[in-house]
Amino acid sequence: MQKLKIFDGPLDVEAIFALWHESVRDKNFGAFITFVGIVRDEDSIDGLSFDIYEPILHSWFDGWQEKANKQNALVLMAHSIGDVPLHKSSYVAAVVSPKRKEALALINDFVEDFKASAPIWKYDLRSGGRVYAKSRSTTLAGAGLLA
């Protein structure tokens, strides 16, 4: 099972969750906790668009996988690259774990760290163009010129 997957455009949430569930349901995990990010209608945008620097994303994600493995858990993630219209999903994540309490803590920490640390740049879609969403973005530590 591929634990991190990048998709062009909006995510098919149901298909991704079904694939993940099928892959883990017989592995004796007691908890399968999910998070879905949905593009909100705000500030008169038509949607969002995303750029990803995959080498750093994979390294960041591998660090989270190591943290999860220490708790006999797995972290799963899918994200969009390119344009995602309003009310569609651009980000889904899941934690599977033997116990609910650990899974709930891990999904919270993972999603919060994703927002702060993942090398994904967000743009507002407006009138057919992309405008960097600076006011809703976080500068990556050590980003230098990429900030």
C-alpha cells in the first residue's frame, strides 16, 4: 500500500478511504481515524491551487511514519497538486492504530504539523488566475528564498 500519494486535481475521498480501509482492515488495527480537508467558499475565490516540493514532502512524511511506527501505527496521506474547485477535497489523512486514544492524538498532531511544515504552496483561484495565498500560508523553517 502506498502511504503517501499525490493526485492531480481534486481527490476522490471515498475511493481513497475505501482503498486504505481494504488495505488495513485485516491487520488487527482497532482504530482508523480520518481527516478530510475541503476547499471552502471564502474571499470570493473560485477554488485553490497547489504546488508541492515532493522531495521535502516525502522526507517530512517519512519522519511521521517513523513516529507512528513507534506506536505500532501507520500514517496515510493524499494531497492534490494543481487546481481544486470549491467544495472538493485537496487533502486527506488517516491514522490506523491498535488503540483509539493513540490514533486520535496522532491524527491531531499530524494535521497540525502538516499545516506548519509540509512544503505545499497554496494559491487562490480568481477569475481564471492563480494568486499566492500569502495571508493563509506559513513560512517553512529554513526555507530561505522559498519563503
